[in-house]
Amino acid sequence: MSYTVGQVAGFAGVTVRALHHYDEIGLLVPGGRSHAGHRRYEDGDLDRLQQILFYRELGFPLDEVAALLDDPDTDPRAHLRRQHELLTDRIEKLRKMAEAVEHAMEARTMGIDLTPEEKFEVFGDQDPEEHAREAERRWGGTDAYAESQRRVARYGKDDWQRMRAETTAWGERYGSLMAAGEPAAGERAMDLAEEHRLHITRWFYDCSYEIHRGLGDMYVADGRFKEFYESVRPGLAEHLREAITANAARHGA
């Protein structure tokens, strides 16, 4: 079997012009000619073209490709071993690049376009991107999640710092309330639960009383969220859940 230059160009996804150039520089000289003198490529030529395209894909210049393919001391098995090594290296580099892009996407999803130093300054040793992944897993298809993504995409360092400061101040007041022995169904606890709900509404999405009750349950059931509230004061997660439930009932929800 032999093939025309047009057929080979179609097989390999290259241009006819490129094949003509490879012929002119001696990199890929067709093994046959038609009666009219037109190039005819044989199976061995296709094998060589495959090798050429492989090395070109990896960024080798044409002169180095020619040197590699025409080295009399290199047999086909050696080429395959070399290609395997090169592909393995390329895959590892691409994997690392993909991880870097994924991390950047996660950061942008959370609106966290910060340097590592700024991120630590705002969030301390917490990992906001972990919470972003968990939120997407739980609520990725909801309107509330979409609204949250839309809002946080606009936030900068100052916004995150302001939000963080509000959260810290709220936590201190709730901790003081618990230290004073205030019940979860008391007015002060319910007021702070309402403030918590409005904080979510202001910064992320419209947090209804129904949604807020679900969040209260999650703060107790999910170890990561529970750990956050327990770090403010032991027992706060359960206390807050009860206050959220009482506050929702107070508002008829």
C-alpha cells in the first residue's frame, strides 16, 4: 500500500505544506513516486512520520528530530523507551500544572484572590478552600450557592477581613453569653442567632429560617464545622443550633 500526500496529511492531521517541507529538508522523504512523479508514502514512511510528530509535540526542533531518528546506534526499541520516559515526564508536569490551575480555580470560586501571606493574615491556619469544596459538594446546584459564588467573586482582601472581624466579634459575644449561663432559648441567644442569619444573608445568600435551621443541624453533625464553633467555646455548636431553632420558631418559621 502507498498513499498520496493528501491522504497522509488527512491521516496525521498535518498540512500538505508541512509534508513537502519535511521532504525538502530530508526529514521524511517518501519511499515511492507515482508514474506522474507524485509523492507516494509507504507504511515505513508513516511510522517515521509518527515518530516525527511525537518529538515535535514534545517541543523538539526539526534538526534534533532528524538527529534522533537517523542515529545509527538507536534501534526502534530504544526510541520507544525514550518516548515512554519523555511522556512520563510530560504527564507529571501536566499533572502539576493541572493541580495549580485547580487550586487557582478554587481560590477564585471563593473570591480569594490573595497572596499566601494575605490569606494567612485573613484566615489564620484555617483552609477556606476546603470549606469551598465542601459547600460545592453539598449545595453546588442550588440558587443559594450560585448567589454566594456571584457575591464572593467580587470580594477582596478588605472585604474578607471585615467579614472575619464581624465573625470574631460575634463569636466573642456568644461565648460571653454562654459563660453567663444564658439559655439557648433565651432572648439574647435568639438575638445572636438572628444576627448570625443576617450575617449570612448580607455576605453570601438569602438565608431563610428554614435554611438556617439546616445549617444549625450541620454545625453539630459535620466535624469540620463543629470544630470551628467549638474552638470559640466548647458546646457552642449545640447551643447555637438550639438558639437557631428557637429563633426560627419565634419568627413563625
